[in-house]
Amino acid sequence: MDSNLTSRRIGLLCLLLVSFLTFGFFLLILPYLVSSYILSIVTIILYFAYVGQAWNLAMGFSGQLSLGHALYIGLGAYTAAALYVHFGIPPLIGLFLSMAISAAAAALIVFLAAHHNVHDVYFALLTIAFAEFTRLFFSHFEWVSGTSGLFLPLSSSDSFDLINLRGSTTMFYYIILTLVIIALSIIYFLMTRRAGYYLLAVREDPLVAQSLGISAFRYKMLSMTLSAAMTSVGGVFLAFYYNTLFPENLFGIHRSVEIILAPIIGGIGTFIGPVIGALALGFLGELMTVIAEFISPNTAGIKEIAYAIILFTVIKFLPGGLWPWISRKTNIFTSKCSK
């Protein structure tokens, strides 16, 4: 019985490995197989997978419910864009200042929460308050044009200027694909190291973790600052991909909601869950759009309706997310935070 179960697991793991390598090769050659429209959709799906994984690091591994992660998107976007527009500093350099500022903002939030014993839903409200305050500040910050918007100079669609992030959709596709791989590598590194187990202990019960000699404050600070820095990179990508920056668009609560959808649907606290969730949201959202356009030309809000349906279905029938359900059905991985 045990030998049959072991053989089945080995077979599934081999199948998973082959599928992973095949899928990886497919992603590498994807820009040469599909139209620019399809490539742009996949690029945005990968973006949501990346920022979802960044949020997953804070919520899934240390239990810090942030509903204001748009703060780091906006800080990252505006910092790199302003440095590029006003001083000609390439975003590849401005990126590091964006990460530092976002990490500092996250550190301040964690410090205030620890100092005033703010946690759970009150911590979530604190993160929303910071994002909203920053949105109002940038709305009246004339150096970045306030509500009028900050516009980046356009470039030729055939260019490939990686330093200044000026180029085609293909260039941005490979950039975000690389970022997703880096994010997955960071999560895997944490999951296989002592720090990762400490984070999970803090998530499950900070008081018990504290009694065992684990500094809950230190590891909450680590996860949140790292999550913020990673999210700010997503903000830089978003700014130079769309070339327009508006405070309402970058710091708004809807941006934070978009970030958390993929990990909730895919599986919070899992290795691959945010990627699965982003794929499900992206492809089903586009499918609903195509169907709606076929029925009626007025498709305003159809994606939001599709997202709501998917979210309700997962919460109702698969509260752990898609990936834990898949792993249970295939019996590849049995523990939520192991892979």
C-alpha cells in the first residue's frame, strides 16, 4: 500500500517536473507565438502574480493583513518616474530608492502597530489609512503634477532600452516574467530556511512564538519591509508600462484589492497559489469579456463581475484556495505551507 502510494507520488512529481519545464519553455517563446494583444494580457497576468506573491509574503507567512499595499505601488511608481522625468535618472537606478522608501514606510507602519498593539482588522485599517493619506498628499503635490497626472515620454515600440524601461510589450513581458521567477525564488528560499519557519510560527501564534524566543516584531518587520520593497518594484513596472501616473489610480483602494485577489483565489501562504490565482482571474476575466462583447457591445464592468463571481465561488467552496485543493486531489503536497 505504502509502496504504491510512494510510486504514485513519484510519478506525479515527475509529471509535474516535465510539465513545469515544458511550460517554462513555452513562456520563453510565447512572444513569438501570439499577437501583441494576447502578450499584453499575459504580461498583466504575470504582474498580478508578482504583486500577489509580494502581498502573500506579508499575509501568508507572518499573518499581517494589509489592505493598503497600493501605498507601495504608488511610492515605487512615483519615485522612479519623478526621478526619470525631472533628473533623467534611469528607473533601473531609481528602483533602489523606490524600494528603500517603500520599505521605510512599511517599517513605520509595523513599528506603530507594535507600539500601539494594533493587529488583525485594526492593522488592516491602519494600512488603508496610510495609503489614503499618501493618495491625498500626492493629489496636491505639484512637483508630480498632482491630480493632473505625471506623464512619461513615449518611446518607439521597436526600441529595447532596458536601463530606461523604454521598449515594446515583449521587453516588459520578459521583465515581469523575470520578476515572477525572482519572487518565487525568494518565497522558496524562505520556505526552506529557518527564517521561514519562524515567520509561520509568528503567523500562527505570536505569543507562543515569543515564548519560544522568536522575536515576533523582528520577523513581522522582515516580512512586511521585504513585501513592500517587492511591491514597489511592481509599481515601477506599472508606471513605465502604462506611462501615466495618477494618485487615484495608483493609491486607490481598488489597487490594493487587485493585489490581494490572486493569492486569495490561488491560496494564501502557498508557494504557487498567487500564480494560479492570477492565471484564473486573467483568463476567465478575458473570456467573460469576449462572451459579453459577442452578446452586447456594452461590456463596462464585466471583468469586475467575473472577479466577484470567482472570488465568491472560491470562498464558498474552496476556502483554502485553488492550489491547496489541487494538491490534495493529486496528493503531491499535503501541507499548505510546504510547497
